[in-house]
Amino acid sequence: MPYDFDLFVIGAGSGGVRAARFAAGFGARVGVAESRYLGGTCVNVGCVPKKLLVHGAHYAEDFEQAQGFGWRMDHPQFDWRTLIDNKDREITRLNGIYRNLLLNSGVTLLEDHARLVDKHTVDVAGKRYSAAHVLIATGGWPEVPDIPGKELAITSNEAFFLKQLPKRVLVVGGGYIAVEFASIFHGLGAETSLLYRKELFLRGFDGAIRQHLKEELTKKGMSLQFQSDIARIDKQTDGSLLATLKDGRKLPADCVFYATGRRPMLDNLGLENTGVELDERGFIKVDENYVSTEPSILAIGDVIGRVQLTPVALAEGMAVARRLFRPEEYRKVDYQMIPTAVFSLPNIATVGLSEEQAREKGYSVTTYESRFRPLKLTLTQSQERTLMKLVVDAKTDHVLGCHMVGPDAGEIIQGIAIAIKAGATKQTFDETIGIHPTAAEEFVTMRTPTSH
């Protein structure tokens, strides 16, 4: 029996759209269902609007620093509504671009909820479609722990649509989303506290990076409360909130923002009608080709819980499209040396192994570090310092990891990631001539090891 589609994609986020577009370009008949918003988390309530808010928050420092260069900035005023309205307009524009990308590539777009009826059939708004392959790309969803008053808290989903900037914010979590939103709220003028239940945030990042960011955020006046966790949240008579911590302390707030993890978005997906199995963490279990335990059903992106980054979902979507419909061009996704950034203020970016990971893997490690006050800040009152670090294999001279905290870290590390992916040695870095005067040139002028 011929199927309605060669590939049916559930979820029009980064990974799903990429797989659908390329599969259609390879000649496949493709259907896509999306019940929420085109572009997924990244475009709507993730990377894109977050980066716009980070830019907005950074202007507070820019205005302050401009005085050192002779600019008079008597009373800059910030209006939350203007920022959010402009952000919304940009996201609506991007939604339109995603819609056109799909439609122009010949994909059938169904803007409604899709549910699996069996291994080859989906139901969308009461109509059934059959497909040779079904790709699940439904992404993740933020979770709030089950505590009394959890309904009073918000997550990143709601933060982008707040009607006004809260005066006092408690951000709960220790991952990149928590650190980024704490920087946004603090930079825009809210009294911000970051609470994390362990001793230091950003687990998995290089120790020097974590410590340096802690020092910089403390210098900026953010309240960092480690080994702290909320037991309950109560609404006060004046409409404000009161968070009671597990150690008994009480913290007043106008907004409690949770960034303590994301779960795979599998609600009402009909997986029970198929042979798809979940792993012990609740993500869809797939093999190296993204095939689930039901051979006709594949899954990519945040829903499989590997590396939850937009460019990784894009690469996985491309890999699926090629393997199914253009096998001669198929290449597996390489999960080694994935660069990433944390758009805190200051920014973090990193590629490769942390010093701790390199030592755990048995490498004999030499590290190089540089901490300095950037040239731009020398005419200002700002005491912010930039950190750059290289982790080098002492035996082969290969650069195993590169880490940075400071302005434009993401822009700088992206280029360096290519060199490290290509196998650059410390000697390659040393023999590369720097661009002067830039912060980036520090990476090619570090000569003295900080540790062996």
C-alpha cells in the first residue's frame, strides 16, 4: 500500500524543519505537523529572543562605560515594553520565514497537534496520514520541581512575555539558562539573586571558567546563593511572593524563575501505540542513526537528550534526511569538539575538553591562562576582567580545549573551534600572528604554562 508521505515530521523546530526541507529537496514527499510555533524553542522562547534580551541588558554597561570616552549620558531610561514588543515583532518575522522555507521546499505543513496512531500513521486534527518514516522532533519543555506554590513560579517560556520587568527576581538553577537569565534581569535593573543547590554553577564547564564567572557576577552586585534551594513559595497580600528556603531563610520576590532542567516533550504523542521505548531518563531511545526501537520511527534533537543545542539538532536533521533519501551523501554527526556559548554577562564560550575532563581521560595536561582588563575598559571605571585558557596535551602538543569568559567570547571561539577540530597544536597557535590590538590575539600569545 503506498503511503501518503515518505517522511512525516512531528515538530517544526530547528531539527524538524531542517530534516523536512532537505528531505523534500532530495525528492521525498514530506509532511510536517506543528501545534505551537514554527521555529521551535530556539526561535520563540530560546536562543534568539534570549540573545536579544542579553543585548538589551548589556546597554546598561555600555552607557556607563561611554562616559570614559567623553560621552555624556545623564539619565538613560529603559522601557521593558519596548524591548518585548520589538522582540515579538522580530520573532513573528522569523516564524514567517520558517513557514516560507517549508512551503517553498514543497513540504505539506499542518499547523495542528499530531498523534501517532500506529507505527506508520499519524492523526492530525482528526485526519489520518500514513508515512513510510515518522520523525519525532518535538523538543523539550522546562520543568518546575513539585513544591508547594510551584504554580507561582515561571520558566523561560513565560519570561519572554512578562508584562513588566519585576523589581526583585529569584533565579533558581545552575545551568546556562539560569546564569543567562540572571544576567538579563540584573543587567536590566532588577534586584537579582541566583540560587543553586550545589556549591558552584555550570557543572561540566572548566573550573577556572566557573570560578571566574562567579567573581565577575559578584563584582557586578548580583547575589549568588549557592547550596540554597526553595522549599515553598507563597503569595503575599500585596501580590508579591515569599520564597522559603530549605534552610529556613525567607526571601521576598516579585518573580521566581526556575531553570532547573527540561524534560522531553512527549505529551499526548501516542507513543504507547507504537514500539518506541524511552531510556532511563525519559528520552526517546535511538541508535546511532536516530532510529527508535520501532524501526519506522526516528527521533532527533532535545527529545533524545544527547547534546541539547540548536546546531546539533540541525546536524541531526540533516543526517536523517541524507541517510533516508540521499545515502551517498550521508555522514554521521560528530559529537566531538562541539563549541558552545553561555550568553551571561560577561559571555562564556568553550570548545573541547575542560582541564578536569582532560585529566580524567588520562591526558598529561599543560594549561595556559591569561586574565586581563580589556583595552576598551582602560578608560572606564569597570573592573571586569577577561579570562582565556588553553588546555594542551603535554605529549602531542595538541590543543584539547579552549575556554573564554569575556566580551564576544562566542564570536572568538567559533573561529578557534575550526582550528581545534582540524587538530591544531599549541605550536600552531604560537606561530599564528595576532590581530593587534584585540582580545582574541591573547590566544596566540600565551607562552608561559600555568600548570603541568
